Amino acid sequence: MHDPASGAPRAFRQAVAALEAARPRPEVRIGPLPAPRRMAPFAFALQATVGLDGEELADGRFVLLHEPAGETSWQGDFRMVTLARAELEPELGADPLLPEVAWSWLTEALDARGLERWEPSGTVTHAGSSFFGGLAGRPPSAELELRASWTPADPAAAGAHLLAWCGLLAQCAGLPPESGSPAVTALPRRRGPRRV
């Protein structure tokens, strides 16, 4: 996918290699994305989409940051920064417990793979839209957006962190868990084409 810049620290190159070797479930497609330049001296980014039967159900970004000198707020020298978005059925978007449930999906996905991390932080946003006037024919819509970051205890396990996040993305898209995954409840899939 991507050849990290020459001169990158060995630990960063190993973490990137682990990300490139990760193989998520078939419905999740990942690909390279330009890495942010101002967040850390070394960065690697991937984009992901979840699709089924030609319909895009969710999308997101996964970014690996490395600050060799360490970053106090991270309590380490690596940081995972993620974004996951999915359209929901309007009734689900109005559920007041949705933010807590969506955040628990992330922590449970990481826990299920035994991934220790520090300083987790994030936001869960859910919004609904109703349409009027010339747009009155469109059905109500709702969207979930989860932004999260955490410091991995073991950067060499970056691929497992990516797979846990891909599992979260699939769950947000309403896909059933893969066989062998812990029992979780996925959101019902939104019917109809996804609007961008």
C-alpha cells in the first residue's frame, strides 16, 4: 500500500508493516489515504468503507501517529486516531443511549483482541435530518459519527488495533458479527441508497 519515508524509525516501520498486513472481513475495504502532516513527525493513514450488495453502509479513517520523543498527552510515542461514520434508521438516531452504546462497541472490540491501551478519548455524535419544501419527499435520515483516539501499549500490534476498529465499523454498518466474535448487537442496516 505505502512505503514509509526512508529514515523513519524502525518501530514506526514495523507498525506500518503490521497495518499493511492486516486483512479485515470481506465487506470492509481499506486503502491508503494521505497522512496528516502536522499531527506528528511520522504518520500513516488508511481509509475504509463497508459495503454490501453494492451499497456503502459506513466509512471512516484510521491514522497511526508517531512522535519518537514521546507526547505527554498520549503517555507514549504512538497514537491511533480514528473516525467512523454510518447512516442509521431515524428511530435509532434518536435513541439517547446511542452514544454510550457506540463507545462501548469500540472498547469491547479492542478488549476482545486483548489490546491494552492508554489515554482513550473520543466523541460520539448522532444527528437526524428532516426535509421540507422541495426536499419534502425525502425520508428522514440519521447519522452516527464516532471519533476516537488511544495510545497502544504495543505499537507492533497495530494491525490488531486496525482489525478491531474495522470490526467496530462493520458493527456501525449493521453487519452481524463474524463467526468466532463475541456476541454483540449490530445496528439494523439502513434501507435504501446512502446519501453522501
